[in-house]
Amino acid sequence: MRSRNHQAGFSLLEVIVVLAIIGGALAMYTNYARKQAAKEMRQTIANALVQEMKGVMNYLRDDTLQTKDGEKDNPLYEDTQGSSTDSQYRYRITNNVTDIDTGTGTNYFLWGEGANQQKQQRYLFISKSCNVSLKSTFELTQEYLPCSLVTAAKNPAAKIERIGFASDDLKTPSSTIARMDAIVAFNYTENNDKYSFANYASAFNNALNNSGLIASHIMLVRRARTADAWQLITEADGSTPVEFSDMASNLERLETLGKGQQLGIRFTFDMNDNDQGGNGGGSGTACWNTQASKVELCYNQEAGTGAHGEDQILSLDMTDPENYGDETKMGTLKANLVMENTSRPVFLFKRNYGGDLMLSADGSPERFTYKNNNNEEIEGDFYLDDNTSYRPWNGSSMAGGDIISNYYPSSTYDAFELVTPSVSEYSGYELLSVDITDKKDYVAAYDDSSINSGLHRFAVQTCPVIEQEIILRDANGDAILDEDGNKEKTKVTRKLYPRLSASISSVSAYDDGGINGSYTKQNETRAKLDDSKNVDLLGGVTVQVDLAEMDVSNGVRPDHNSAQKYKFPGSKYVWAVTATMGMYDSETGAGFSIVNPQTISYVITKWCSTIPQSGTPYDLLTTTEYK
């Protein structure tokens, strides 16, 4: 055998084999790239179409429209219509979800663009300010749909052909809307890929997931190419509609009914499932995917028992694939929360002796009111406990021969206290202490214009207002019924008031009040103790919390008043925490009373409640502004 000459290079056969391998790899890559591009295109189209559906759903959710001319009633829900244009908002479909015949186009809003209002009614949902020939009569300040369809939503491969709304009562269409149907038509073809639209299933699922919309059904539909109405494709029994997800197991039926037909899918959205942005209802999870961080957030209904006895708990979860220790974690919710304190039943209305509601001249129940030290009335919730239930009561104030529980039996409570989550902070700075041992006429009243009144001061927080429907109850706590046997209810605006409590963090007894600034920093409270001073015997500390009018006079420093106190913005009042410390000299036994000792620090807790704090000024809420 002739030995190979290593200087001769590669043979032609070797070159051909290498080129064949490279060619095969390129062909495989090209095929993969083509499939990926097609997949991305389907996802882009699905995203665009679902965004159109979401825009319409948002329009349905709003009872009123925000326009440049002010708030307008949503024309979809008006009982009476004026112009012929207005009447188009009354288009309603009359078919049930499982009816094979979906109805003619005259009951739908045909979708698309152009200047012919007979061929498209999408224009009814876009703003008057759009630079297009057809548009609504409302100059919207909140856009629901773009003025023109985005490019992906006009792709003939798949596009929305019509959208319809069903009333609560299908037989008598009205201004109500209980269901929205959206039909997506696929491009007609008789080629071998005529069923390739099945590849859109995952794309639409992702798009719905990301949008927060919940589709109760996605069913296959068909129609002759020259026909107007769509029909549901049914299984072999002729009555059960084929869901898009079951297409693979019904190909034979699809081949029979779909031959020569244009095919599509119909999305059905129940308003109960989508009433609050797609997170309500109980039909499943609403999730969205944040592409940048690859974190998925989900509102899940989980098994459990809530405060009201409900058998489902709503949880916000997140999954992070890059966190290999535990992919699923609790999510972070950014929100202003108002909670029911179910441990505190409250009374919202005044009651007469025995427990019957006290009614005003127009027959409505009178709200409970407190009287502050200035004899000003403040509307708020009232509660009973071992302290309040035995107080003397004359029917309107804490005076008289009766006790409060004679007027407010425990079974007649109207609701529970509403509160916000509490927040806490540390406070340890005091500038001056005052020895009042020999001041027999001393009055413990806070004065914001005096530097001697203390510097444990805090801005007043703003609080929410909640409107609720409250069932009216008789003296036995039973619901009062009207002449038709229905429970009588009344709408109540429940105001939440600022609350503050102060707990002692650290305290030391010095007869001269202590060392200025010694408790300012939490990590230096012990380090600042002075061994040249004798710690005396602590008798006791009394802490007082005031809502005081803030002195807004101009001092030497910017934003400070004449007492060198900071002027908090946005409020007439300020929280003030003061203390009086009783003590004895450890050597002589002499007693001292020190106001606002410098060696005392607090944990300050703030929250809001429908029960006003004692000493609340009548104009506190109206003079505290969120900026």
C-alpha cells in the first residue's frame, strides 16, 4: 500500500465531505432561525391583538370617561341614546357562549381602519383628538386604544375581525355588559399549512398572561369566505364547541367542517373575571412577565381562611429562575393599605336609650360625633370596652345618670375599625430640660412657640377616606328591612384620623435633666453616659402626646420658628411628645420633677384610624395636605 504524502493536502473527497457537513449545519441553523423568527412574529402579533382587547376591556370597566370637557358618562352604559352615532354604542350580541351561530356583523363592532363607518366601528373607542378621518365625539384625556392600529395588529396572518358585547339578559339587550367576545380571523389558505395557526396557542396564552386579561373560553370558529356570520366548530356530537387548546384532538372534525372555510378563534371574556384588571373572579392566576429581570409576579388564589371567613387567600408571589435556592418567594406590593381591625367592633351612628337608631329629620341615621376640649364636634367611630362602657351618658355626651352601654348594646355594632399599617421611628433628642419641682402653678400644656416645651415633635401624617355601604341594625342587632323585605343600607364616608403613640426606649434619672444630645444616636446611648454624674433614683415617667398648633413664625434659621423648631410643611398642626419625670437624689433623698429630660428616648408609632385620637382638632383633616 502506498503511504500517504502528508505534503499533498486534502483529497477532493475530504473537501466534499467537509462542505456537506458545513452545508447541513447551515441548513439546520437556517431552519432553526426561520422557526425562531416565525415564533417571534406570532408573539408580536398576539401581543398587539391582545392589547387591543385589553384597551376595549379598560373602556368597558370605566363608568365614566375622562375628557378635556370634564367627566362624561360612558356611552356604552347610557339608558337613552341621542344621535345615530350614540346608538351604535348599543350594539349587543344575543348569542349564548355555546350557541353555534354567533350572530351577524350588525350586532358587533367591526374592527379595522378606514373612512367607511359601515366597515369598521373601532373609531368609536378612540379620541376625538386623533388625526384620522373617523373618530369618536369624546376628546379623551385617557387613551384606551391608539389612534391607528399598530402594524402587527394589521398583519393578515391574524387580526381582530369583530368585537361584541353581551348584556346580562340576552333576550332584551340593554345598557349592561356581562361578556365581551373578540373574534380573530386567520388568513385563508388551502395549502398544507392551513392549520399552522395552531402555533398561535402559546403566543396568545403568553399575551393574555402578560396583559392580566382572563379569557374564559377560546373557541374555534369558521365561516364561508363570502359569509358574514361566524359559527362555532363543534365536536363529533355536533353541540360541544371545540376549544383552541383541544384542536389537535379534533383535527378530523376540523377537516370536515373547515374545508373551504376561513378559520378563526373567538375569545370570550366574562366581566366578573376581568372587573378589576384581570385579577378578580376566581378563574385562575393572573401573571405578567417582566422581560428585563426575568421575574414573574403572580396574584394567586390559595387555600386558606380569610378574616371574613372566605375560603381563598389572595397572595402576591414571584418566581426567579436564577435563584436556585428557592425560585418562589413572596412578592413586594407597593400600595396604600386600609385594613379592618376585627378585634374592635365600632358604632358609626348615634343611638337612643335602649339601642334604637337616632334619626335626623330626613330619616337618615345620625353619625356618631366626639366633642374635643373646645366643644367642637368630630365625626368618627365609637367603640366600647371596660373603660368606655361604664362611663356616664346623657344621650349625646359623657354626662348624666345612665351609662353608655344602655344606649349602645354590644350586638348593635355597625362595622369594624378601619386602620392603616403602622410605622415606627426612634426619637432621642432634647435640647433643654426644665426643673419644675418648686413650681406649684405649673400647667402641663404644650406651647410650640416656646423652646422649653420640648423638641420631640413630628409631622402629622395624611390619612385616607373610605366610602362604604353599611347595613342598618335595630336595637337587637338585626338588619332593618324595608317594605320589600330588603336590608336597609346607607352609604357612609368613613374618615381615617392620624394616630400616634410613644413608648419609652431608654431613660435615666438626673436631677439636672441629663446631658444634651446623649440619647440622640441609638448606637451611642450607653457610650454617652457620664461617670462624673450620679444616676439618681427614678420615681416615674409620665408621657403626654399632643396635637398642637404649629408656630409658623419666622426664626433666625430658615424653615424654623422663633423657638428654633422646624416648621413641617403641609399641616397646621404638629405631633408633640412631652414627659415629666419624678426622681429622688441618690445622696440627699430630695425629690425632683423634671420636664422633658434630656436622657429619655422614645419609639414613636404612627398609623391612621377611624377612631380619632383624644385631643384631635376639628379641622385637622382639612388642614393636613399630602404634597
